[in-house]
Amino acid sequence: MATMTLFSASDRRIASAIAQLTYCNPFRPRRIELERAALGGAYVDASPPWNTRGDVIEDHPNVVRLLEKARALAEQIGSALRSGTRGSDEDLRLYEDVVVFVLYHAWRHRFDGDEGRPQGRKASRRRVEFFDAFNRDVAQRLVIPGLTLSTANEIPHLFACYYQVARAFHSIFRCVIGGSEPTWRFRAAVWESVFTHDLRRYRRVLYARMADFVTLITGPSGSGKELAARAVGLSRYVPFDETGKCFAEDVASSFYPLNLSALSPSLIESELFGHRRGAFTGAGADTVGWLETCPALGTIFLDEIGELDALIQVKLLRVLQSRSFNRMGETIERRFRGKLVVATNRDLGAAMRSGSVREDFYYRLCSDIIEVPSLHERLAADPEELGTLLHFIATRLLPGEAEALASEAREYILEHLGEDYPWPGNVRELEQCVSNVLVRKSYRVTASSRAKLDDDGELLALMRRGDLTADELLCRYCAMAYERSGSLEETARRLDIDRRTVRAKVKRNADAAMRNP
């Protein structure tokens, strides 16, 4: 049978764009570029684009039009294939990709509802009744006599991938609010932590391997690191059992957060690794730790990983290297099967250079890094993001009067804190500000935040007036850099001056502060 070209030149352009956007990161500008390429003159300009906004646009005009074009192409090419026409391997791959796009949008609403979302350990074995209809739909489009289309042979896997994509899309939008450039970049980074930059390869092989990669989340306190960790943990791949018509696990009940800075080293070790009866005073029974409790599809989140004691770093390093560990007080080797997500507000590079974080431990943590932007960065890029965040916070605090509360909080902030207030406590501080405005119609900046603002403001004022000598300015600047880095070595590296000079300038600034309190 002769091979023919299945697509016209214009149809090939549309199909190629649809195939690429099916597997691209939906939160990057490339997604919009591909929508524009596929729709041509039918593309509807929107500012800002839907994928940078802080809310989910379910039926955006461009997505609707893309689906119409994709359906028409799938019907046209599918009919030609069923009638005996055969195309090149490239044509068949394009057809499969277009069908994958059509199928996802045809069924995504079912995954959003309770029917497609297991809830609780027992409910995770609940039958998903619409799988049979989904199976028939896939077979009708992809099972063609005389042809082998790979997707037709992996329908349960495709079903599980669709469930994961829908879950990840909504989890990320729920966890990362706002539309500024730092925010959508943050959103895109979380997506890549779940699926990597190559969704095709992820679907082929990586879906079962992502637990092998530790996710490190960095950023200032209060910026949303745990929200990012939850989005990653709640978006993991869950296999679908075709025979039982149910998902293997409910990831929503398998996320285990642990704030290391709130626990003593001995308690951290017991909580993570478990212990044997009699391992230490008060250990009256065998105890299972989180590393053992966590199922294969679960996620352990360790916040403030930079505060971890050196001895526990060594023990956790073994888990990172070989996924094996022992309970305290025993020699039986056990396996960690889940995924590890860690977070810190410290500069781990500086901590490694100062010796508080082991070098081998650091390099086991940094295979996948998400950097969370500060609230100040987000508002500097887009001041209107303040209104978006205020509305989101107000909706959680006072659903029936969110608009009024958000407006009241915004007026208070602009009048009493000013448009340029840097929010040193980040989103957490903004939440407390809204709560204070709701209760007392006032917000008192904390002493530590005020001290930081006063110090920075005083230095800026002195510089503007020209009241500092060059040496005084360098002393103040070295002291500020040292306060932020926490290390003389790191300060010297950042400022490109000798470590001994940094020490001398920091000491001279401290002496001057003592003389002039």
C-alpha cells in the first residue's frame, strides 16, 4: 500500500503547533506562542495571557478554538486512515499527538470532579466508572486495523497521565497566586519539578522515576515554600489499575511535612528514622519513623533543611545515596520508597563553604531547585499583584465579603505603609496584615521588621545627603552584606574583597554603633 501525505501544508502547520503545545510547559510564554501559531488569524489577543494570571481559565476562547481545530483534524485524518490511506511515520506521530490533545480536553472535567479524585486511603480503591467510556473513546480514535499506534497499547497509563496533568495544573494554580513575571516563572518551575522540561520523555519513562530526584526549594521565610512543596507532592503520578478500575493511592493523604527547626536533633532523628525499644531513655516501644511510614507514592517535606545537625546530615546522606536507613538502635536495613522535598531560607552555598552544611550532602540536594521569589520582587514586577493577593487572602478569611475586606486592606496599606513597603515577612506578613485590618483596622509592623527597615532607610538617607565618608559607607555596606550572608567568606566572595578586610570593616561598624547607640 502506497504511503501518502495525510496533511496539507496548512493542516501540518496547525497539527505541529498543537503537538508541541500538548507537551509544553503550560505556564511559560511558549504555550501562548504555540496557540498563536496554531490559530493564526483566529487567535484572540488577551492581556495578560491566561497562563500568567492567578486564576484558572477553564474555557478561554483560544483553547476552545484550538479544540475545535484539533477535533476537525483528528476526524479528518482518522477517517483517511480507517479508509486505508497510510501516511509517513511523522504523519502518524502528528495524528497521535493531536488525538492526545483532543482526548485530554474531552475528559479533563471528569478528572476535576470527585469521580476522578480518590479521597482517603480506602477511597483510593474506589472504582472510577468513567474509565470504560474513556477506553472506548481512545480505541475508536487510535485502534486502526493494520496500524500500530503506541498510545492505543497504554490506555491505563494515558488515563493516569491525564489525571496527573489535571491535578498538577489545578494544584499549582491553587498554590501559586498572582500574575507577575516572578510568579509565573515560579509556577513554571513547580511544573517542571513534577514533569521535567520534557513531558514526552516523562510520559515514556520518567513518570516512574521522579522519586529519585530530591526537590530543593529555596526562598525567604514566609514566601510560600511549603505551598510549592505541597503542589509537587500532591501532583505525583498515580498508576491506574485497569482490572479494578481504581487508582493505586491517594497522594493527598501521603504528604508528610516536618519543620526541622522546631525539633531537637535527637527528636528529628527519631521522627525520621524511627527507633527500637530501649534505643534511648524513654524509648519504651518500637517506633516507625516517617521514612518508613511514607508509601512509594508519598512525599516527605523537610522544612529548614539548612538547620540540620551534621550527624543527621550523614545519616540522611545515606538515604539520598542508596535510599536505605536503619532505625535508631538496630542494624536491620530498611528502604525509603517515597519522594523527598526539602526547603530552606539559608544560602546553602555559603553554609557549605562555612562548614555548617556538608559538601556531599549539599550536592545530593541540588538536582532539582525551585527558587521562590520574595513578595517584594513580585510587587516590584507588577504592583497590581497586591490586589490579587489581597482578594485571595480576603476570600479565605471572609468569603461573603471578600471584595470589601480586600479593598479596606489595600486602602490601609497604601495610607499607612506606603506603596513601596518591602514586606520583609513576605506573603505570611501580608496575611497577618489583612487579619489585623479585619480585627482592629490597624497593623503594627514587628520590631525586627521595623529595625531592618529603619537601618536600610537611614543608610539610604545618609547616602543621599552625602553624609558618609567612603570608609564609613564601606563599613556599613560590609556589615549589611555580612548580616545577610552569615559568613565572612561568603561576604568577601560577594563583595570581591579580602576576608580580612571584611572582618575589619564589620568590627569597625560594630564599634561605631556601640559608641553611637
